[in-house]
Amino acid sequence: MDANLKTYFEKHNIEYKIHAHPAVFTVAEHSKLIGKMPNILHTKTLFLKDDGNNFYLVGMYAHKRLDLKVLKEKLNAKKKLSFASPEQLKEKLNLTPGSVSIFGMIHAKPNSVFLIIDKQVWDAPLVGFHPNINTSTLELSHEALEKFYLSLYAKKQILQL
């Protein structure tokens, strides 16, 4: 687990359960682990940008397809959305491809990246996200997820993707 994330969780009293596993880089690889973590909604996190250099970190159900055009409309973005580069990922969130997680937000400067959590993930009783490295999964209750989110933002803004 990322040491900075562990410290952040301790500071904000965010409870979690950690599941160690071999490194996984794709949803397909992670899907093989589902039986070892029952009852958890498995997720993926995508790092996006628009042509106006706004950055978005999207946490969603692992097997759901993100329609970038629909997301652009929901965000009222005037510019086209696309995947950000590995260099931008490192610069903005101190993460590398394969270990992208909503928890990268602890490294983001204020208002430099917008966190978007899909309603399906938000409504789940238990969710799993990488702890900024891909050799484990953190299991969080909805309450812990909400506590993490509210440690970053004063109010909730959840989207149905």
C-alpha cells in the first residue's frame, strides 16, 4: 500500500481491508481475482482530460463501458474528452499506468483534477480500488468511500455514467 495513502487514511479515520494479490494491469487480469474478494463491486479508474487541459479521474464499475461523449455532455464540457498521457498521470497524481486509482487524488493539487464517481460505485455497499499500486485491492464500505470523498470535497457530486 502506498505509504502516503496509509497516512492519509489514518489521519481521516478511513477504515479499509486490504487484499494482497499478484500485480494486475487490466480489468481482465483483475477479474480472475473476483472469487477471492466476494461481495465487492470491482472497479476501474480512468484518467481523462479535455482539450482545455481540464483533468478528470473517473471511478466506475470494472465491466462498464464509459461513453466519453455522454460524459462530456454530463460535465457540460465544451472540449473533447480523451485519455491523458502517462506523463500527465505522473505529473498530476503521481501514479503510473496500471495503478490508477481514485486514491491518487491525495497527490492532486487543489482544483487540478476533478474526481467523478459513478452512481453504481457510490451506491455499492462494498467497493474495491487499488491503493495506488496494483499488487493489492482496498475494500471499502460505502461509509468509508463517502468519508474519503468528503475529505477531498465539501459536497457530493455523483454522476450516473
